[in-house]
Amino acid sequence: MTRLPKHSTSMVVWLLLLTLPFWMSAIGGYTALGSRVVVLALAAMSLNFLLGFTGVLSFGHAAYFGLGVYGVGLTLKYLLPNTLVGIAVGVLAGTIAAAVVGALIVRLRGVYFAMVTIAFGQVFYFIAYRWNTVTGGDDGLSGWRRVPIELGVTRLDILGNDKAFYYLVLFCFAGAVTAMAGLLASPFGRTLLAIRENERRARFLGIPVDQHIWLSWVTSCMFVSLAGALYALLNNFADPHDLRWDQSGDFVIMAVLGGMRAFWGPLIGAAIFVVLQDYVSSQTENWMSFIGLFFILVVLFFPRGVLGILRRKSAS
Amino acid sequence: MTQLILYNLFNGLIIGAFYALMALGLSLILNLSGVINFAHGGFLAIGGYLAYTLMPHIGFWGALALAPVLTAALGLMVERILIRRLYGRDPLYSLLLTFGLAFMFEDGTRYLWGPATVPFAIPDWLSTPLSSDFFFLTGYRMFMVVLAFVAVLALFLLLNRTRLGIRIRAGTLDLETVSVLGVNVRILRNLNFGLGIYLAGLAGVLAAGMLGLQPTIGSALIMPSFVAIIIGGLGSLPGTLMGGLLIGAASGVVTVFFPSASEAVIYVMMGLVLLVRPRGLLGEEGRF
Amino acid sequence: MSLLRVEHVTKSFSGLVAVSDVSMEVEEGELRAVIGPNGAGKTTFFNLISGFLRPSSGRIVFDGSDITQLLPARRVWRGIARTFQVTEVFPELTVRENLRIAVEVASGYRLRPWLSRHSAGKVECRVGELFEMSGLGPRADRRVGELSHGDQRATEIMMSLALNPRLLLLDEPTAGMGDQETYDITQLIRKLHKEQRVSIVLIEHDMRVIFHLADRIMVLAEGKMLAEGTPDQIAASEAVQTAYLGRAA
């Protein structure tokens, strides 16, 4: 079922997120890890706008995430040292690219759509990888940092103060997530659910399905590039792997793991995935095998995700 | 200059033949079972490494014969244990599962054989140039072209002339009818998967001799194979073959003029094909 | 002027002719039945009118303009709505959500990212009307996928009606239903036709339903039009008796 989050659930989520920097260290984490969870959760929730609520399988979202990453990196390094402008450039780059690619692929469906999104995702990877002189190639783009934000009366020191940066991330997250929830509760959002549920019926209700899928795709990619922009600021670094296909797979597994049909599902998926990856990669060289095994186990045993299972339990 | 272009065109065609071999295997599996096998590149790498390990014991020819068969056997096992469970479910799940497998294969080969490129010896008489004017026409390159050609020919003969092949093709068009007619679809899909993986293993052995063998060889070759399928048209094996050769040749020629765009060019081609003909060059209408 | 005019329409699939040179005129306010044995091309004929398929040759004129090449969604905008042989609804959504989506699309709100209180109220009101007409009210907040076959079918018909169509195409509305459900659906269709003044074309197998509802009947067999006339004329026609009723009995 597709229920928008209940008020009480959302209240709990927001409360936890707002207080995160104050309890994160008590459970053995650190604030930057919290920022990472929130940023990747935004990416997974953006993907899920398309995957879970429009029923369209994209396996290439890392490309637009990565354009957000490089948009910020290139702006701050070459253009001007202004964090907000960087974010704007990153989001714009991802959105425009998505609009163009989307126009080419909206007529395709199912596995074919998935395959084409994967393939198109690689274009941007190769550009970042090959265009050494500008992007730093395989070494990534370094030599730049996020810049404190001047707010006229006061100055937000997101560089020196981890907590300040966390709240900037959370602010963006809140804006994007509220916008998505609002869209899903609107007539436009309901046409997307309609397409997911039954494309033929949707078409014969007079919904031009391709147009709506394109809009959903562009919206989803816009928010994922916002996530990318924040991710770059978090790391003070742009890594070509951020726009590679394995990153796309990570987003999909986060959405599935948490529960694609639940609004907050990908947030939970992202939290589990990020913490697990953080732990496993600190313990063993062969973390890739563990992550791979984890993918397989999720598919075989938790295809409905954490929230899917909880909901089923409470329904029966 | 002409020679340089010819060299790169020829080189591109050989690479294109790898893409095609790999893409044909992917296509077989996709068409019959609706599964995008992301781990196909991993199987290719395993094929190459098995040949590398076997060679000191049974020689190049023995390895060439045996390694793809062993890879295919691994493929049969993987299909039976894992992939079979996901037929008929949202393609999302098989994608994620094979994605996880791809991770494990890449990491596994790195663990077993090390991260560095390993030397892959081919017989001496195959590595000498055949002509002094066209230095690039080494025996091995010619040999690969011939072998890839034979493999493709054998595949098409198998699909058109044998009972298994005819059933695979019929199942691709209408699985339900085939199953009603008494064909065991589980076994058919299993064998078909094995066949696809055999092609990956074969491509792996050949690629190892030309490109050198390292754990990432699979993930480097899988994306172009996707592009080959998309350009050729989903559901069409001749299309896939054509797509592979086409992008190989194109990226070969572009290498001459603009080396850093040699990868990007195939995606540009894909974009153009989708713009003009969304179902691919030889794709059937209405299939996807 | 007739509402729908189908002119010499033919559709073939790689050599196989499914519909061959069929013409039909439907007047405003008419209820027309299309009957014929299985494989007669009835559904294909419907698919041509609704835009699911394009004819190989021939023309389809709706309300005076040629719609032969229009996409399905655009035909819906002009006033042609349809149901399917296998019920097509949004199974995971509630009846209310199903109807609301249809009403919102019909009101031109499909791209709206928000609704004013006023517009939302209007939508609510229209959904209420549809509930009243159909008797689905008590099940408004159940998921459609959980409902009985008859109620799912009724939901689909009401969704199509929500579009304010001028022509409603119903593909075997009583297929697979028991006596009571068949009766209920028949009454619903009758009510819509009489009260809402919608023109209806329906494919049906159940002769009781057809003779109860139809103003005129068209008989298709093997892709060709065999006969056309009032129910009494069709019942009396010998060609129909042998080709269709005879075989069915």
C-alpha cells in the first residue's frame, strides 16, 4: 500500500534527525557519519520517488548524483568560493542532464529502461574519468573546500563546525523531502501512483504517461543531484566513483532494504547500509564481497524491506 | 595515416567481437528469462583466470577448451541456486542479485589471483606478425577473429538447427505455449543460462590474451555490451552481434582522432539510435 | 450528425486479418451492442476506436473530426472512455483514490502540484456523486484489489464515467460474473445510459443483457460485419442464427 507517512511516524523521524548530533556519539558514531546518512537517505528517497511511487526502475541515478558532486567541486575550485552557488550549479547540472537523457528514454519500459539508464549513467563517469585536466581524472577533484556561509547578520561556519554543517544538510533534506511528500499528495503525485499501479488504465484515463514519467524522472534526478552536491561538500572532494554504476546500485539497495513502498523506507535503508559499510570497510579488505553478499541476502530474504515487513506484521 | 586508421579499425573490430560475444550471452539470458545479468563480466573474468590457472598444466589449447566449460558449469550452478528463485518477479530483484554477484566475483578474483595484471602467455607462433607491411596482423589477432566468427556461427547453428536451440527461440517468443507443449521450462532456462555464460567464459579467455588479465576486466567490458544490445535492438541476436561490431569499430576509429572520446562515442551512438529508433536497429516493435 | 462514424476499418497483424472492412455509425444517446463468436475481432475493433491500436486502413471520425491517428490519451480528452475485458483498476489504492484520480484528470488537474481548498472541494463533491450513483459508498476506503469481481468492475465503469465521456466503450462488462452481479452491473449501465445520457457501445456475450439494454446490435464474425439492426431484427435474422446463435447453442 502507499500511505503517506502518518503524522506520528513523521514526528518521531524529525525529532530523531533534529537531535542526532547530540546522541550520535553516545552510540559510537560521529556527526559526519550522521551527515552521510542524511545525504545518502536524500538520494535514496529521491530515487524512490521514481522507483517506489512511479514504478519506474532506474539503475543510473548515480550519474545525476555525481553531476551534483562535480558541479559543486568545479564551482568552488574554479569559479567562485560560494557554497550556495556551488549547490545551485550542481543541482542545475544534474537536472538539465536528466531532462535531456529523460527525453530520450521515457518511451522505454521495464528492464529496457533499467538497462538504458545504466548505460547512459556511464557517459558522465567516463567524462569525469577521462577529462583529467579539469576533473582530476581517476584521482578525483581535490584542492577545494566548502566555504562558510555569510547570512548578513551572522556567519554559518559549516567548515569548522561539523554540527553546523549537519544542520545545513538537514535543512536541505527537510526542504526536499517535504516537497516530495507534498507532490505525492497532490493530483500530479496521484497520477504517478496511477501509472505505477496500472499503466494501461492510467493511459485510458487520459494521462499522457510518457510526459508524467518524464516529469517524475526529472524531479527525482533534481533531488538526487541536490544530494550529490551536499555529498561533495561533506567530503570536500569529488570522486569519479560517485557517478559510477555501483553507486546507483547502492541507492537502489537502500530503497529496497528500507521498503520501497513506504515514504521513510529509504531513510532506514540508507542508515543501515551506511553504518554497515562504514563498519565492514574498517574491518576487512574484502568489504566488496560482504556488500555483494548483503545485496543477495536482501533480495532473497527481505525483498519488501524493513518497513514492508513491519507493516505486514501490523496488518495481520 | 591510412595504416593507422586500418590498424585501429581492425583493433576495434576485435574488441567489438568481444563485446558481441559477451552481449550475445547477455541477450540469450535476457530474452528467455527477463534477467539482466550484471554478473556477466564477472563470469568473463573467471573464464580468463581459470584459463590462466589451467594453462601450465594442460597448455593453451586445453585451457581454451576447458575454461569456458568450467565457467558455464559455474553459471548453471548459480542459476539453479540463486537466479531461478527470481523468475517472474520484478526485474529489480534479479538486477540487484546479479549486481551483488558481480561485486563478489570481482572481489573474489582479486582475492584469489591478486589485484595486478597477470601475464597470459599465448603460443609463440600466434604472436608473430603475419606481414611486415601490416604489423598489426599478428596471428593471435587473426586467430581471435576466426574463433569469434566460428563461435557466433556455431551459436546461430545451434539456435536454428538443434532441438535445444529451437526450443530456446520458441521460448523467447512465447514461454507459456512452449511450456504447455511439454517443454521443461526450468531446464530450458538453466541450459540457456549456461550457454550464455559459456560465451562469457570464451570471451574471457580470448580477452585475457589480448587485453591482459585483471580483476576489473569484467566490469570494463560489460557496459559496452549493454550498449551493443541497446543499439542492436532488444530481442534480436543478429542485432546484438551487429551492435557489438559497430561500437567496437566506431570506438577504434575515434581512438585515432580523439583518443579520450573512445569510450564516450559509443554512448553518443546509443543516444542517436534511441532518438531515431527507440527499439534499436533490428529490434522488434512492441516487445519492450 | 452521428457521434461516432467508423469507415471501412481494417486491421491486420502480419498478414492475419482481425478486422476487415467494418463500418459503424453510433448516434448521440444510443446504446449499441457488438456481438459475435470468440475470435470475431470484437476487442480488436474496440482497440481501434479507443486508440490502443491503429487501423491498417480506414477512418474513424468522432464528433465530426478525424481521430484515426490520435493517441489514446487525446481520444479520452475528446470524450471517448473505455473499460477492458480484464478489469483494469489501481488495485493497491482505495476505491476513493481510484475515483479521485479519474475526477482530477477529468477536471484538468493532472499536472497540479497542489490544489486550492475550493478545487479540492469540487473534486470531493464529484467523487461523492459517483459513489451515490454506483452504490460503492460503503466500500469507499477499501483497497480495490480486495473487492469482489463485480465491485471492481463497477469501480472501473465509474472511473470511466468520471471522465464525463460522450461515448463509453464497455468490453464485456459482465464477463465472469454470477447472476446477481450481472444483474447489478446491467442495472448500473442502464441507469448511466438513461440518467447521464451517455452514448454506449458494449461488447457482450450474455444475450439477456444485450436484449435488455441495446437499441441496436452489430454482429461481427471472422472480422467482418455480418448484420446490423434492432434486437428484434437480429433475433429474426437467419444469417445470424446460423453463423452465431446456431454455433453458440
